[in-house]
Amino acid sequence: MSHRSDTLPVPSGQRRGRVPRDHSIYTQLLEITLHLQQAMTEHFVQLTSRQGRSLEERRHAEAICEHEALLSRLICQTINLLQSGAASGLELQVPLPSEDSRGDVRYGQRAQLSGQPDPVPQLSDPEAAFVSRDLSNRGIDISVFYQSSFQDYNAYQKDKYHKDKNTLGFINLGTSENKLCMDLMTERLQESDMNCIEDTLLQYPDWRGQPFLREEVARFLTYYCRAPTRLDPENVVVLNGCCSVFSALAMVLCDPGEAFLVPAPFYGGFAFSSRLYAKVELIPVHLESEVTVTNTHPFQLTVDKLEEALLEARLEGKKVRGLVLINPQNPLGDIYSPGSLMKYLEFAKRYNLHVIIDEIYMLSVFDESITFHSVLSMKSLPDSNRTHVIWGTSKDFGISGFRFGALYTHNKEVASAVSAFGYLHSISGITQHKLCQLLQNTEWIDKVYLPTNCYRLREAHKYITAELKALEIPFHNRSSGLYVWINLKKYLDPCTFEEERLLYCRFLDNKLLLSRGKTYMCKEPGWFCLIFADELPRLKLAMRRFCDVLQEQKEALIVKQLEDVMRE
């Protein structure tokens, strides 16, 4: 939600940024309010921190937490109002509390990146607590949103684990990166055909992407997506990353305040991307883990669920412009069958919705018995003019640092509009040359890279799943992507998003980053995403830290249960 809507109105005649004559009063009131907030927080912590409460006491504690949330919001609004009169060149920015985890998880509540673990805002961090008075309201909103979203990821970047230089640093199993074939990629990128310096590569490019790269992307997708006919390079747009492509699509397909449906849990980076520029809402189509008569397998997506979510959104007065699908799905790893995919596309056509399909993991299916079917392999689409495909090299080739994402769309209008974003989000000419050389060498890809990558993914997945089974941790068992969707509900008591956050913090304290379910808009607390595409020694160390945290959590739960029994 915007910063503007969460603040009290500025008094009449006083514009933002204008300092009142008696500004010291505002400063003193601001300081007093901050002290009040601190004292109130400490008071509520004392009221609710006692372990081993009875059911009645827990309900009372929940009521206290609700009052705390209300008072916190009122105090934050007061602080924001006082900030308009504060004299300092820097003003204190207190992030507003998000909705409690017991409510519906929607994009509007400070959605986090799946790749970046959920933060724990700390006002003691001066960089997170202060923003320049020179920022606009939306600038403040973006700044606070960015700092809160990336706080723990930035801590990881400053303190990365290294087997020789920093053995106590963070190990990141929360960001979806493939680190298994760095040796192959390093060797390939150092070969002579990669080194080329020409005048055209040092000048401004075609904003859609260099013609030679778009030609190669069209050929590559025709071959690996098994397209029935040759794909047209004029339908390709190249930008610096798949999130840039998604953000551009959100801008050109929606007006501010409009929405896309997205089956949840889903990759949280899309929520960040759609909010940053386009102000487009992502409405989760919640999928359940429980198997029922209608839900024949966990987290099953059906047309009925899409219909229900669309109807609910329309009843709330929201204009839904499209459907976003990730195939293979992130974080579940599910692969949509051609039949299921066709049903989703037909649903979208029935309601005149665009369909954005992210296929960034299409070459990361490591079970040879499973076949991935790209939407581009279909001989005919229900609505080709409203079907748009995203693919990039970050996951399948493990080169996320190259910042490459491609759009393929039959809609010339959409391609033209998205091309405009190349002015801001294009890729360097030299990088485009290297990408072209990489993609066109299908012999190396087919005979060297893909077999090795699939084998290493399979072995890493085998190790992680064996460890999870030994710990008796349920998980969503799929053979695609770089992640495993694991169920840690038994380590939460009660099973709430707040307890999920506290468990996440325990992992963080042990220098281990995971991504928790709420960052994927998951409806059920207790789910975590664990990235396994890492070299074995680091993976083993990470799992030792993982086990240590769970053992501590298990012991704490036993003590709590014993206290409950004794108290009863």
C-alpha cells in the first residue's frame, strides 16, 4: 500500500517539505512519540512473551497483539505527521506494520522477493531508519520498501561464506541461483569466440536487442521449445533480466491499480517488479496442500479456482487484466501438462485476459522420465495475440549476473511497447555478443552442458531429499527447478505466520538464509523454500546448520509442551 494512503493528512495550508516557524516543538513531539512507541513495544513484549500459556491465555495474548498492531499504526501515523514539521535534514521513517499473518496474504502487504528472505525491520539500523527529506512520497515508499525487502540479502552480500576466507559467513539457500556448473560456464565464456570488440558493440544498441541476438533467441526457442514453425525474431524483445520483462509487460498491459491473477505460492520477485513501476496488484489464486476429492494432488491449480478468484476480485471492484503462470512452477516445481495448460489458456480467452507464461526453468528438468512442454510447442493457441512468453539464461545456464531476459509475443503492439523499455533496461553490446555465441553452440549445450547440469542437479536433489527424509520433514517432491518446497509446520506452535517468521529468524541467527512461505504469498504458514543447486561441501555445511536450528526448535517446543501440561 502506498505511503500516501498510510499517513494522516498534512494540516491545511502546510505543504510537504515546508518547515513551520516553531519547528522545535515538532521535533520535541516527534522524540516524545518515538519514546512512547519504544515503551509501548517493550510493554507488549512483556505481556505476550511468557511461554507455556494455556489456550485461554494464548487467545488473550492474541487480542493483546491485535491492540498492539492498532496502536502501532496510530503511532506511526502520528510520527509521519510530525515528520512534516521536523527541522532535521533527515527524517525518521518508520515502516508501517503489515497485516498479521492470520489474514489473507496479498500483494499489498509488503510482498517480499522469493530470492530475498523475509526481513525483520530494525529501527536501530540508521540506513533503514532514515530517508532524505528530498524524496517524494512515492520515493519514500520505494526506499522503505527496498530497504525492508533486501535487508537480510544485503547482510548476506556483506558476509558471504567462503571455504577459506570466511567460514562463519552466511550460506544462502534462499536465492534461486544455479551454482553447480560454474566450472563449465567459466571455461566456455573464456573461449576465443567470446572475445569480440567491434564498433557496433560499443555504441547504443537497438532498444529491442541487437538483431543478431534476437535472431539467435528465436532460433534457440524454436529448437528447445519444439515450436511447430520457425519463431519470428521480430517477435523477440531482449531486456536486462526476466523481471525487467515482466515489469515492462505489467506497464503496457495494465493501468495503475489493475491486477493479474497468479497461482500462489509464486515467485515473490514478480510482486516487487509489478509494484516498483507499474503499481499493478498481483491477486493470489490460493492453492492448498491438502489432498481432497476435488484437490487430487497437493497445490493443484484448477480452472474452478481461477474462476473463483476472478469472480471475487470483480466483486471487490478490481479490474483483472491477465493471468501469470510459471512453468515449471516456482517454488513448487510442478510442470503443467499440455492439457492443463490448454484449459488455463481457454479460461483466459473466455474472459479476455492476457496470459504471461514464465518458462525460465524449462531446461532445468532433471528427471529424464518427465517431459516439459512449452506453450510455444502448441500448434495453435486459444488467443495467440494475448499469450506472452518469458525466458532467460539466469537459471538454466547459471549466469544470473549476465542480466538477460527475453520476451516472445505474437502481438506486434505489445512487442513494440515493451521495446521502449530497452532505453532504460538494455544489455551491453559485448554481453549480447557473448550470449549469442553461447546460445548458438547447440552442440556444446546438448553434449556437454545440459547432460552435466542435469546430472549435478539430480545428485544435489537426491542428497537434499535424503536429508529431509531422514529428518522426517515432508516436502513437495518434484524433479525440476533449483528448489524444494518443504513443510516445517511441526516446528511451529502455534502454526502461524508469526511463528514461521521466528523460525526464519532462528535460521538467520545461524547464518543460514532460506525463503519462508509468506514471501511466496502462500496461504498456509510453515512452508519454506530450500535451494539445493549448490556444490556439495557447502550444501552439507548448510544442512548441518539447518539441523542445529531444528533441534533447538524441537527442544524449545518440548519444554513448552511440558510447561503446558504442568500448568493444566
